[in-house]
Amino acid sequence: MRVKGSSASRNKLKKLYSITKGFWGRKKNVYRRA
């Protein structure tokens, strides 16, 4: 049960991380341009 939960949370975290990375990357470009 513990392994299953950690695996699911890890998958969720990975998805969230990729979304956050793209968001910050976009923001960084905006700041750099300004």
C-alpha cells in the first residue's frame, strides 16, 4: 500500500513539476526580454 501510494504521488509530482517548470521557464523569458 505504501509503495503504491508513493508511486502514484511520484507520478503526480512529476506531472506537476513539468507544468511548473514550463510556467517558470515562460516567466523567465518574459523577465529576460523586459
